[in-house]
Amino acid sequence: MGLLMAPRQVAEQSVIRLLGSIASSAPYLTRKFIEPRLIFRGNVPVQ
């Protein structure tokens, strides 16, 4: 698996990459699809 990271970190990075690829390939989705998820992620408390 390469680098040793917490599973949560790996999941967050993959989600960020996924959202980034969606944003670059489909700009019309940014407001309705990506923004609410970024806002939701900002509201999740960091442990």
C-alpha cells in the first residue's frame, strides 16, 4: 500500500481527488454537487 497512513486520511484524500476531477471535467456541477459536500466536510469535527 506504500505510505502508512490512517484509513480516514486515505479516504479523505481520495474523496478530494474525486471531487477535483469532477470539478475540472464538469464545471456545471460545481455549485450543486461539490459545494455542499465541501461545506459538510467543514462541519465534521476533527478527531
